[in-house]
Amino acid sequence: MKTSGKVLLDQLTTIDYEARQCVFLETAHEKLIDELLLKVRTVFQKVNKTNKF
């Protein structure tokens, strides 16, 4: 991938990409997406158990 940076999984929010004038650069590798989704599930399971939603 040409793009680099961080993904803040504990700070998920909705972003208006048009308002921020974002430009699509590239698609992330499927392996990376799978890893991120697994981590997101883990974070939200812990939050749900703590807050008992």
C-alpha cells in the first residue's frame, strides 16, 4: 500500500467525506480489513460487557 497512518479503533465515528473534501486513494488489503474488523469486534465486546448494554 502507498497510504500509511493509524486507525483509531476506539474512536470510531461517522465522517462526512464530501464535507471534508476527501479523495479516494486506494483499497486496503483484505487481510488488513479482516484484522481491523476482528479488533473492532473485540473492543466493542469489552465495552458491552463493561457497560452491560
